[in-house]
Amino acid sequence: MSTTVVVGVQWGDEGKGKFVDILAHEADIVVRFQGGNNAGHTLVVGNERTVLHLIPSGVLNPGKICVIGNGVVVDAAVLVEELTALRKRGYLTDDAHLKISDEAHLILPYHKAIDLARERLRGKGEIGTTGRGIGPAYEDKIARTGIRIVDLLDDAVFEEKLRRNIEEKNLYLNAILKEQGLDFGTIHDAFRRHADAIRPYVTDTALYLYNEIQAGRRVLFEGAQGTMLDVDHGTYPYVTSSNCVAGAVAAGSGIGAGVVRNVVGICKAYTTRVGNGPFPTEELGDIGARLRETGDEFGATTGRPRRCGWFDAVLVRQAARLNGLTGIALTKLDVLTGLDPLRICTAYRADGERYERVPASVRLLSAAVPEYEELPGWTEPLSNARRLEDLPANARRYIDRLEELSATPFTMISVGARREETILRD
Ligand code: IMP
């Protein structure tokens, strides 16, 4: 049995798309299990750049089955748009290659309206969400007022739930958020069209996965966002509204907790974050700007510039523990070429104490001063390296030290955006 989960170990945008795409070669099925179209996975195949928000990154590998699990929140309009664009480019031509859980919850236009209005009202204290309605959709799921895909496909049920929800949301939008209400008819019409477009793909994906795993199929679970954005283990409240750790696979796809064999953490050779919240190793000056420019650090979903800083080993070690990582894929090592010295954060100091873990208190973490160690940099470009021995000695030293501090083997190293610009150690 081969089941692998890929998760981000930092604040998302670690380059998961590239590794899911690579690992999908070895898989039969690729599954998303949490998050929604707040994710943006950029894939470069040949000279073609594709950004996916909802459909698993495995889709560019011909013949793979892609699954959107029950833990995902689905914006049906985005799904239909993504499907149409992929089909135009010759992908997903066989309907049997995409399966969508009938238990997944929908993101509705009122979720987006609420998300945006709340952020506006928060002003400077905004979370910096992607504005895609993710938080409000998960809130409704937990409050048991959400609308699932199975409801969408049953018009009488959908109409009743939608009518009731719109009534309630319009009261909230008008009275509390000072926003205009939404029109039931317009939303209902649009969603009836979406229902017809996605109906062929909807199924009991938990049962499907059970049967396929029993039959020995290789399954890859594709995490979105990152461990520090996890609603329980991240830098709350500056997090997303789902669990992003590897443990979320079982609940978010309906497989048994003991099924996952390998847990691969995707980790950038430095640190980035979009949105607000504490970021101890952030570099606000020239180094941050240089990382942003060289690393093309702009959000794949919103285009926002990412905040950039040095590698934070405290955070990565914590993520290794929380996810039970069996290996790390290090990304964007090439971006560090020309920076000398390189800094690695090994602990924080806050309120007179030394921390080798990420404290839960946002106040403490915001005040944390990193303890750095320095390593010499290198000037040679790395994109042609295919084996560790091809790397300059200082790049190898840097990797060795990160590996030691992260207490996890680095099994893959990325030295460029293309599939082939990768060092595979195993
Ligand atoms: P939300 O998920 O749109 O509610 O946003 C909550 C926080 O998570 C914000 O800081 C976002 O910038 C961040 N976030 C959500 N999705 C991603 C992602 O895929 N990559 C990086 N950050 C993300």
C-alpha cells in the first residue's frame, strides 16, 4: 500500500504544486482534503505555466484520477471555470478522471461578501484573508447550516436551504456589516447551472478511496496552505479556517487514520508569508526585497507581495513534529544564490525567555527576537544541479545544517521552477 501526504511546513506557498506534480508520476490518484480556492498552486510544464486553485495539481499528469475530498470547501463557479480552462488545454477530457465528494461544502456568494466585509471592518487588524469566503464557509459547516454538494444536486433541498440562509445572511450583512444583501434568484439560477456542470463528477469519494486503496492503488494527498496556517496549530488567529496538518487527511477524505504511510513536508529554503500575523524572521529591508524579487514572491491567488525573511528552523522543527514528517522537500534553494552570509533562526527570545518552540501567544511571537547562526553563501547558479555533488560546497553545508535543525531527512531539493530542476536523493 502506498499512500503519501504532502503538506506545507511554513505559512503556505512553499512550492507544493511542483512536488505534487512530480510525486503524482508515482501515484494513481491525487486527492485534496482541506481548504478551497484560497490555495494557488503554480505549475510549470515545458514553457506552460498553470495556476490551479481547486483541482489537484496531479491533473497535469495524464491518466491520473483527481479527487476533491469532503474536507474541501468548493466554490462551484471557480470549479467550473477551472474545469473548462483545463479541458480547453487538453486535460481532464475523461469525466471519470475527476471525482468530487458529495459531502463537500459549498462556498456561496454570501460567504465571500461576509469575508470581504469583515476584513474591511477590521481595518488595520485585518487577517489579510484571500477574500474567497473560506472562513465563513467553514463557519457554516461547523454551525450545521452549510450547504453540501449533495444538497446542490437536489433542487428542492438546495432551494429551501439557500432561501433560509440568504434571509439570515442578508440580515447580518445589512444590520451588522452595513453591506447590501444578496438576491436569491440570481444565486439560485447560477447554482442550478453549476449543478448541471459538476453532476457527472459527484460521488462518495470516501468509499471510492477505500476501494482503491484496498486494491493497492497509490494515492497522493495534496495539502493546501501550511502548518503555521493550521486553525489549531498555526499562529491563531492569523490562520486559515481548516486544519492543514497531515492528520487532517483522515477526516478530510474519509480514510482511516492508519492508512497514510509517508508524510512529505514542503519547505522553502527561506521563509515567506502572505497576510498579516507574526513572522519573527521577516526582513523588511533590502534582503526581504531581494528575496521577493529573485524568488518571484507574489501570491498565486491574490497577486499580493509576500513578506520574506530568513529560514526559521524553530518553526520547521515544530512542523516536522506536528505532521510526523518522514521527509522534507526543500524548495527555491537557487533563490539564495548571491546572498552572503546566510542566516538561520535557531531559537527566539521573548519576555526574557528563550524559546525553541513556537509559543502559542501571538503577543509573545510578535515580540520574539530570533537567535541567528550564520553560514557562508555561494555565488554559482544552481539550476543545472541534478545531484547533491553538483552543488557548491557552501550550498551543501547550508542544506546539511537545515536538515540537522529540522530533525528530518531532506529527500528532494528544488533548484528551479521546472520539473527537471530537482535533486532527488532517494
Ligand atoms: P483565508 O484562508 O482566505 O481565510 O486566509 C487566511 C490566511 O491564510 C491569510 O493570511 C491568507 O493570506 C492565508 N492563506 C490562505 N491560503 C493560502 C495559501 O494557499 N498560501 C498562503 N497563504 C494562504
